[in-house]
Amino acid sequence: MDPEQLFVVPTGLSFVFRIDPLAPDYSRQPKRAYPPQGYWGPPTLPNAYARTTGNLHRWRDGFVTPILHTDPAYISYTQATLELYSVMSLFAQVQTNNILGIERDCMQINMDRWGIDWTPLSFRHVGGMSSVELYENNAHLSAPATPNLMPQLLPEVYNYYQCSQDVGLGPPLQEGLCGKLSLLLALAAFSGPPEMLDSILTGCLRPGRWNSHSLHHGRTPERGLIVSVYLDPSPNALSTVTLLKGLEEGEFGAFYGP
């Protein structure tokens, strides 16, 4: 069945988001490496980044559109009255093919002081769906990824792992991805080069599915993002914490179908 037919949201369900490009600033903190292999690690100090403010977009009923300066959401943004729903900071770690993240704005916290470090994506299994998270126990999808989802959206390192006790039973069916909205949007951003970000967001996100592109992935060395999700203040928007949590939990179907 078409993934769009399995994705049924209340008409007008929406949120506003912004994706800010991020890069390390080694003049503020020396380059880090994780022992024993010496894999690269993102900075941990709040002033050790170079950040560029991204454009505001709206996700509504599965489609993404840019937000104009006359839009109520843009006006709220300029007045600093947009209500923040969630924020994640993420970096690509190319040596391991991982995406590392923290569930904070990394420029607002001294990670060393709080004993926080970057962690790879993880998954919570929700029926036949895989929920993309940061602090779960599962390092792999609950079922083999389809070619539409991997490797463009998700690196191969996260694919389903066939445990020995499952041999002979056949793989389970992959029903797609749900999860934290900031992470799902980051996957889209990392799927292509930074200069194509706006085109990818508006052209590839569809109701309940990923409309794949032909670009090379954008999980390049030391590329980072801060993804902020806000409630949509527009008069005709259905945008509440409860509804967005339902969207994350897969109550309306997979955000990215198989």
C-alpha cells in the first residue's frame, strides 16, 4: 500500500522549524578524539562553534514550505515569541558512519561541566516501525531498511541486525520511521549537500514518505546542525504538544514510510 494512504493526520497539523548549519571552531577548543581508535569528536564548549542562522519552514500535513516574512510564524519569530517544542544538535562522524547528537542547543550548555557527551542515534521499536531517538538501547532498526530509506536517509551502520535466534524465521517487515521530529528533519538535511538544503526539504518530504533525490549524501566531515522545532502560531494551525508527540510516536503512521 502507498505510504501516503497509511499516514493519516488531522487536517492542519503543523509545526515550524529551523535548521542552522554548524561547524567546529578550533580556535576556541582544540580538536577532540575519542580513545582508543581516535575517532573525531565534536566540541563540548558552548563557544566552540560557528553557527549560521537557517531559514524558517513549516511542515503541514506532510509537506514543507518556506515561511514568508508576512507569515504570523515569522512575525512571532522576530518578536522572540515562537514557542519552542524541541531542539537537537547533531554532527556527522564519518569514521564510524554515525550521526552524533545531544538533546540540547550545544551553544547553550557547557557539556564538560555537566558531564554530557555526544551520542549516536539509537532506536525504540514501535510495532513494525523504528523510532529514531538518542538515548535508547537499540543501536539498529527493528527490521531491514528499504532502499528508499537507506543509505540516503540513514547510514548503513544502523541497519537491522539479524540475531542468531532469528535465523530461519525470515526478516520482519519494515513499516518505516517515526521518532523525534528534530532527528527526522536532521536525517533529511544530512541526506544531501548543505547548499541544497531548502530544495531537499520542500521537494523530498511528503505525507508519510521520503521522496528520494539523486544527490550525494551530505554526511561530510565535521558537518553539524542545530534543529529547532516550534509550535505553529498560525490561526488555522493544529499545533499542540500533544499532537506533535503523537506524530513522533507514530500514532498517525510512519513519518517516513518504507
